[in-house]
Amino acid sequence: MNYRTNKVNGDELSILGFGCMRFPKDELETEKLILYAIENGVNYFDTAFVYKNSEVILGRILNRNDKRNDVKLATKIPPYMVKKYGDLDKIFIQELTRLQTDYVDYYFIHMLTDLSVWNRLVDLGIEKWLVEKKAAGQIRNVGFSYHGGRDEFVKICDAYLWEFCMIQYNYLDENNQAGRTGLQHAANKGIPVMIMEPLRGGILANNLPKAVAKVFEDAYVKRTPAEWSFRWLWDQQEVTCVLSGMNSMEMLKENIEIAKTAKTGDFTESDFAVIEKAKKAFTETIKVPCTGCNYCMPCPQGVDIPTCFSCYNNTVIEGKKAAIIKYVMQTSLKTKPQVASLCNKCGQCEKRCPQKIQIRTELQNTAKTFEKFYFKPVIYIAKKFMKINS
């Protein structure tokens, strides 16, 4: 197993982390996977308060096998469940109980989409609470996981002395969400970056469009699509640890073998050419040929154009249900919405678009796809639930 040093605290973290969102139904099978991972060098395990039974099962397995001190344990607090200062302790103590531990190595503020969500927690006193927990040794490092556009990521990054963060990042999302720009911004501030969705929920590994599969089949070196994805990530020195939800022994073993040899700077010009061909083949299957270059931005009306198109394209790549969820999270659960319907057809964006995309027309199509009659009531309820002020 290869490791990368967390420069904030000196931790040696396995470049492959175990994502614990969806364990197999059989706990004994889950136990075999976790123990095999630990025995083969995986030392970073990531769960969350809202992952069903995940903290409980992980805590049981680590405890009965006396492995707690062999791993770096990460879990998360959901901001929308924190309504008053006392909720911070209430949730955290429950997490420690579930995990059968008295400390957490990496503690996330979960699923931030907008700076206002963090500011609300600050107003409730979370900074004071974190200082107390760190002083008591109950929380070793504080970070956040992010689901949103590029600009808001930078604002959140700069709002606190974070000790790590986590973003969705893969070769298809190089210019989506936080993207490479966000990755480099965090790294330049000395913030270790954990990666989620390295295979986009599996779509970069299984059931690829025929044109994409052919790119990898015809490549000068034989690698699985998953291996190409992981090696592309691990080639980047800014990437600290890549999470994978490994729910089969076959997948676990394959990923561990890749992680044994993947290193920063290993990718050759030929390797990058293969990835670019695969991205181009993906692009040809989608609705809008947006590269996420951001030249169209800023929009005078506040539309996050690249994010809107990324979600619109997801209807083809991941399916409409997944695309709708991402659209809501990335454009709507914010103090100021950045949805497609805000477009007033001024046309400034089209003058700057190097791809010559008919942006106004495509934003209309995006709005028609996602913003049905029920959209505004759903967003209103969701923002109330998550305590996001409009």
C-alpha cells in the first residue's frame, strides 16, 4: 500500500480509503472486507451519522477485533440536524457510542453546499465547541465535505482553519463542483484533500457507453476502467486519499493492488491522451458539450451555468433521479439560488463561450427538465429543513 503524509499533522494515510456508506447486508461479509483491508494497509475508514447502521457496524467490527487504534476513523455531523448548541454534543456523543470509541480522528461538517450553512453553525457556537472537543482529545482534526459549485467551495475553504476537506472529483468532473481549481486552492492552503466518487458511483467502471469502453480496450496498455480512474487521481500530488465503497472482495483486492503501485507523476503523455479520448467519448453522449471552463461566468442573474449543464448532462450519464438530486443540492440549497430559470436571455455568456454553445436555449431546456411545478415548494421545504435562509 502506498501512503501520503498529511502535512498538517504528520499522519501517514493510505492513498486508498474505505468508504463505509453502503456495507454488504451480511455483517460477517463486511467484517471480512474490513479486516482484509486493514491487513493489506488500508488505514482510513470513512462513515457518517446519516449512513444507515454504518457507524454501529464499523464500531462493532473494529472493537471486537481490537483494530480501533490501527485505523484513522472519520465520521460526519449533519448540519441540518443541528438546531441549537446542545445538538452538537447530542449527535457527537451518539456517534462515539455507535463507534465504540472515545475519539474521532477526522471529523467532518457534512455536505456543505453554501457558506451560509457554515455561518449558521458559527452563530450557534460550533467554533467554540470544536475548540473544546479538540482540547479534550475527542476530535483530532476538523474538516468538511462539499457538494456545490466552484466559487462557494473557495469561500468555505477560506472561512475557517480547516485541517482537511473532501470533494467529489474524477476525470469526468475535473471542471465540475470544486474541480481541479478547488483541489489546488485547498492544497495551496495546506489543506489535505480526500476524494469521494472517484468512479462517479460506479459509472466510470461499469456499463460504460460503447465508445468509452472501446477507448480503454484499444489503449496501449491494458487496464480496467477503474484502474485508469484511480491512477489518474493518484497521479496528482494534491490528492491525499481516495475513498472507494468496496462491497465485494473482488473489488477490494483489485483496488488494493492498484494502490500498491500508483504514484504521483507516473502518468505519461500516452496515459493522459487515453483519458482525454475517454472524456471526449463521454462528451459525445451528453446533451450539452460544456467543458466547465467557466469562461461564461459570472452570470449577471446569478445562474451557475457550468453546474446547471453538468446536472443536465447527468440525466444521460447517471439517470434523471440522480441528476435531479444533484441539481437541487448544487444549485438550489443556497442562500441565493443559482438555477437555470434565473436566466433572462441577456446573451453575455454566449459571447464568451469557446464551445459556441447556445447557452440560453440549453438553460431553458435545463429548467424544463428539473424545475417542474413542484420544484419551488420542494426547495422551500428543503431549505427550511436544512436551516438555509433565503
